[in-house]
Amino acid sequence: MAEQSQVYGSSNIGEQPPSSRPYVPGFGAWGLRLMAISYLTVFIVIPLLVVNVQGLRFGLDVFWQSISRPEAVSALTLSVTTSLVMTVINTVMGTLTAYVLVRYKFPGKTLFNTLVDLPFAIPTLVIGVMLVLLYGPQTIVGKFLQQELGVRILFDTPGIVIALLLVGYPFVIRAVQPVLLQMDSNQTDVAQTIGASPWTTFRRVIFPIIRPAMVTGALLSFARSLGEFGSIIVVAGNIPMRSQTGTVYVYTQVEAGNMQAASSVSMVLLLVAFAATIGIDMMNWRRHARN
Amino acid sequence: MSIELIHVSKSFDTNPIVRDVSVSIATGELFVLLGASGSGKSTLLRLIAGLLELDGGTILLNDIDVTRLSPQQRGTGFVFQNYSLFRHMTVAQNIEFGLSIRKVKRPEREQKVSELLELIELQGYEDRFPGQLSGGQQQRVALARALAYEPNVLLLDEPFGALDVKIRVQLRQNLRAIQQRLGLTAILVTHDQEEAFDIADRIGIIDQGELLEVGAPDQLYRNPTHRFTATFLGTANLLDAHRNGTNIYLGGVKIPAPANTEQFSGKPVEVLARPEEVALSRTQEQSPGSIIGKGIVESVVFAGPALRVTLHLQGEGGKTLQALLTPSDVRDLDLAVGQEVWISLKEYHLLASSVK
């Protein structure tokens, strides 16, 4: 992901392209910087502050009480565990998909490659509707799973995981794919002539190269799915202690007018997501420093 | 025989890339495959390594049929032009990669790494990463990596192509020395004839997937059988002629036929003379070789240690010839553009005529 970090890191907002106009030092550059910083402040920093102020309005004790209520703990745990399960599955399958897309030819590959991005574009609410139509108790699939295997998809954890798998589908693929494309194929050829089996070649040659991209994709999809709401409310409903995730819990508290509880749980969700993004940045930093 | 190719062929889609190549390479030989880009020389190397599957033919390595074996089972050492070192591994880890796959114990691996580092003269570089090395150093590490597990044969695909001229010359002589010291059998692919002349035991000329001719460097240069070889290696002056009796007739001019060219008797031929085999003189009597006629000097160009003279041969053909003269020759002859001189050939060779 060196390219990404370059885009974020090395492009200097203040730098002006050479132009025929005489360069006025200071104003243009500072003006642009001021605009960027205010934009960030108004739309990100202030809302963040408000949530935190609201969550901590009655002190740490109340904050702690709000997030340690059994419903809140259950909701947060469900969010984190389903997101983790999704992340593990999507990291493995996403890496595999990226590898297949880069290395192999097959009919319909271009279409496949386009479809990968679709979850970015579909409203997640629609994803929920699609899943209900597919796994609902009246459908063939839903009936089969329920009666033959005794697995309930809707209004339960499996439904949430499936929804999240869809929502988080593109992240790892789109992170790993460019790195694989850039990789010198002679490296794997040389590993083969040296005597490495395909598995050893993957483990010792390919994996170390794509690992940072895999982690970036995994963390991004994790952060994204932690905040997922639309598809979950449709697929899993809102059953406290059972299918109520963190975001759905927050929604319920907002509906009930309990802004303090909503803010407290939101803060926890924010904190976890924030940790994930910081993790990505630190990794990019380290890679940058090494090169 | 260390490497034996028997009727090897390969096509991509319906495009033949390697056509019916057969050649035997002896143990300890450094064989250079010389051809232009797109001639199929790299494909041939990949076929030998098993990185590509062949369409037809047989490949033997050390008398074992490896045609159906995977690259892992063939045990070749491959060196690419772009080094292809594992960038996340140190120099030592790169070199011992083949040994760790073969589950060789650590002390033995360390021993081997230090031996190889000494061989490539990079002692003390164990813990560097490839990114910290120059191109030439990286290529030496790539060579050590390919040698570590004692491969059956060494395959080098334009190994010096990405390097500066000076380092290239030095590195190929290092390679030659190592190859001879260890008695390695190696195939080196290149488009650089100077490189081929410098290190090859034998050269194979490849054109459009066909292995046209195999021979020692001087033999291929002096006495090629194919017109392509004659023109591909160095500069060639080619003159249409006819061999009759013990003479060759170039239009109205008669010169003696070279020895051992009876197979061309009574046939149209082409006379090949290298620029350094062409001599010029002011008078007919001073000619050091067989006179082929008079010519006009078109240009005299400085070419390092020699001067390249372009001549227009007078007569019905009106051919342009190249001659390579020493500066003192040019001074003695007092050559100038537009001047008329006698052209003679000190040595010449015959090729089957391309005109049917």
C-alpha cells in the first residue's frame, strides 16, 4: 500500500503548480490550508467532540454505567464478534479472490471485477432486503436451512455475519489486487526453480509482499462493518440480547430519547473504529520509514 | 551430455515461438544463445527450467528425461535480468532460500552462505536487504542464490542486460571465472554479441524460434553457414558470385576459391568478407589480397581504435562495402572522400546464395 500512503502523505496541499502568474507567497497556500482544516473541523472534529461531551456529560461513572448495562454489553459484543468473524472470512477469501483475478483468465472476468465494487454502491438497506428475500422462512433456501439443518439465518447472528460479509466484501480484494498486479512474476518463477512448492512460494514469497495490504483491507472492512446499520436492522431486526448490535442499540436509545446512553455506546464504537484506522496509518508510516 | 534438447517446440496460441530446436550441451560448457529480442531465446530457457510446458520434443538434463517434470523437480538455477531477489529477505536469507527449503541444517547453511559470499566477493553483506545494494551486487547475489543448492545446470536470462557497460564487462568475466572454477554447465541468453564472444564456449544463433547454427565464436564469425549469422554477427560485406572450377567469378572478376568449398561447385554463392578483411591500395600491384575491383571512397568515420571506410564498388553491381583500416593505413594511403582506390580481399568465405 505504498502508493496509497504516498497519495495521502507526500502530496503537499500547500504546494502550487508552476504558473505564469507571479507567485504570491503565503496567502494562496495558507488560504487552501485554512479551507481544508475548517472543512475537517466542521464536519468531523466538532461532531466527534459533541458526541464525547454528551457521553461524558454526567461524568465517568454514568458513562460506565451506560456501557455496562447487559443490553449494551451484549450489543457491543455482538458487533465486535460478528465483525471479527466477517473480517477473518473476508481476509482469506478476499486475498484468494484478488489472487484469482490477477493470476488467472476465465470467461466473465471483467464482469466479475466490476461486480466486486457493487457492495460499495448498493444501499445497505437494499442488501438487507436482498438477504431477507433469499433466506426468509418462506423461501426455498431459508426453508431448507431451517428444516434440514436447523440453522436460522434471519433475526440471528448468522444473518448479521452474512450481511456484513456482503458489506465488507470489496475491501481486502481492492487492497491486495494492486499489490499483486505490481509484483514481479519472476519472483514466483525463481522460487519454483529453486524448489519451492506452490504453498511455500505463497507463504515465503507472496505473503510477505501482500501482508500489509491484507491487514489494511482487513482493518478497513472491520471498521466499516462495526458501523453497519441498514442491512442489519432489516436482516436481524432489533431483539435485545440476541440480534441487537451496537449501532441498532444506539438507534433504539436515540428513539427513546436517551441521548446520554446513545452517546456512550457510540463513543465505544468510535474508539474501536478509530483504533483500527490508527493501526492502518501506523503500518503505512512504518513501511514508509523502512523504504 | 548435461543438457540435451531434442526437437523442442512451443507455440503461444497458434504462434510458433520455438521451432524444432535440437542441441546438446556438454558438461562444464558455457553455451550462449544469441538472438534478437522476440527470437524465442528466453522462451527456450523457460522451457528448459520447466516454467513453460513444451508442445513437442524432449529435454534431458544429466541424461534424465525431465520433459514432464515440474520446475521444482528439475533443479535448475535461474537468474533473471531484473535480479528478482526476494526484497523482504536479507542477502543471506536470499542465498540460503533453496537450502532452507531442502531442510538443510543451520550450521551447514551458514557455511554455504559464507562460501558463496566469498565467491561473489560480497563478504560482510549478509544482513543487507536487496534495496541497499547496487544492481551489480544484486545480480551477484542472484547468482549465489541460484548456486547455493548446487543446481544441475545454470540458466541465465540476459543477466547483465540492466547494468552499465563497465560493470557488465567485469561481471561477465567474474561469471565466466566462477563457471569454469566450479565446472558448471550453463546456458546464457543474450542479444549482445560482444558478450557472447567474450565468454561463450559455443554460441547458438537463434532467429524466429529456429536454432540456425551452433559453433565456436570465431568459427561463427569467420565462417558462418547461414546468411543470417553472417549479418547478425558483426558487419558483413556480401557479394553475389558463382563458383566454377577452382575460381569464384564476381561478375567479370575472377578470384581463387577458398579451400574446402567444393560443395558449392557450379553454384551461385555469396562471398563474405568482414570489414577487417577488406584491403585498399593506390595501385593494383600494391594490393595485399585478391582484387575485386575499383571503388570510390564515400566516407571515412572514426570508430575508436580503427577507421570505418565506406566504399562504392564500381561495376555492374554497384555494391557498397565497409572496410576497417588502422589510422596508419589511412595515413599511408592518404585517403580522402571521392578518391578512387583498388579494393582487394585478404580473406573471404563462401555462403550458399540466397538467390535461387
